[in-house]
Amino acid sequence: MSGPPPGVDISSGGSPPPGVNTSRGGYVDPNWPFPGGPNDAPVIIYGYTPSFALALLATILFCLYFVAHLFQVVRYRTVYFCTFPIGLAFEIVGYIARCLSAKVNPYNLIFFILQYFFIVTAPVFLAAGIYAILSALIHRLGREYSLLPPKWILWFFITSDVVATITQITGAALIGVKQKKREDPTAANNILLGGLAYQVFAIGLFIILSGVFIFRARRQIKQAGLTLFITAFSTATLLIYLRTVFRLAETAEGLGGDLSTKEVYFGTLEFLPVVLAVPLLNVWHPGRCVGRSIASDSKEEAGIVELESRG
């Protein structure tokens, strides 16, 4: 198997190899000749050679955040927030694979598929933790301020997360298979697009429900000393939402679009929102600020939980 000669950008008029979807062209790094291995694509699917510095920085930061969040989940026994460190573990695996793409071989399909799969699906688990926080807040401050019962909110959004996760995993896996076979990944990309679109809808609905609850319970929030926590929670939610909207727009363009082939968009709209959102919930951890459980039956029980968690 042979690929385009080094330094050729297929989009500028070179002849693409048979079986490769090049409706928007393909990129070959002039400083990195095509290695021609069995798991190598004839072009760099990213549309650029990934930055090793960015991938390494992300790996280090997410490792630190993972350790901190795992410690806090264990310390405060916040089982409802355990999906957050799981999401961070996904980020770590994804950025390690991206490091390998940047340093070892940017043409390697295995590295690309791993980083794509884990980085795209990681925020699904982060969002699940955020959904659980709202349920805990409702139990803490009062169910009368919520449009829906906390159990309904929790199970609806967790179910939505499962649906979004399965759909995105299926789409991402099929994209990898199609790329390896040098086939058109459009159908697989549409499956991933559907999962992301549903996730954008679910988080958008969650933001509305959260906003209504926070507005109605604003006095109780102030009395409970939760103003800073609510600010951190709201900011983290909006950052995760921003990242998901970016991924939806990127996937809608398809592989080879501007959003997916310029790393500045990845750095500012994928990496940055998540890396800013995660430490907010380290500093204002729900286990310390809200309580250890989302099953308290009254405000008084929640207050006891809070006193115990601060002790």
C-alpha cells in the first residue's frame, strides 16, 4: 500500500488513493513521510499533526484532577459523583493516545481511534456527575423549588446519558472501522452526530431545569451559604455544554471540515472548557458543599449530612 508523496496536500489537487473519502481533501505532513504501516492511513485524519505539548499538558492536568476527584469521592463518600473520575480516566486515555499520535506516528489509525473515542465520550460521564449534583441540591434545599421530582430528573438525564453514550460509542467505533477499511465514514459520522445532538438537547433541557430551580431557591441558597458553590456548578455546566455544542458542530461538518482540521478549535473549544470546568468542582466539591447522599428525605437530614461532612 502506498500513500500520497510526502508534503502533498490532497485538497490542493493531488490524486487521492482509492477508497479514501477525500471530499474535503487530506493532509500529509511534509516533515513526516507516510510510514506505510498496516495500521496507517494514507493521510493524517486529524487534518494536522497534533501538538505534543498540548496533548502532554492535557494528560498531566487530567491525571492531577483524576487523583484529586477520586480522593474526594472516597473521602466524602459521594457515590453519586463517581462518574466524574470515570470521565477523567477517559480523558487521560484519550490524551495519552493523542500524545502517541503527536510523537510516534500521526498516521496511525489505532492512536486516532483511541483518542477520538475516549475524548469524545469522556464528557458524557462528567455530565452524569453534574446531573446528580442537581438532584442532591433539590434534596438539600427543598423539592418544592423544582419543576420535577429529583428522582425523575436523575433517572431521565442518566438514561439520556446512557443513550447518548451508546450512540456516540457506536458512531465512533464505526468511524474507526470505516477509516481502517478506507471506506466512506459518512453514515457512521451521522450516528455519532445523532448521539451528540441528543446530548446537546439533554444538557440544554438540564440547564433550563437547573436555572428555574436556582431562581426559585435563591433565598435558600443564600441562607445555606451555597452561593459560591452554585456559581461553580453553573459555570462548570455551561462549560461542558459549550464543549458539547462544539463537538456537535464539528461532527456536523464531517471529517475534513474546518472545525476538525484546525487544532486551535480543538484546543479552545474541546480541551479548554473541560480543563476549566473540572477544577471548579474540586474546589467546591459537592460532597463537601452539598452532602454525601442524594437520598435525604428532608432538609433537616441534609443539614445533618452537611455538618458531618464538614467535621
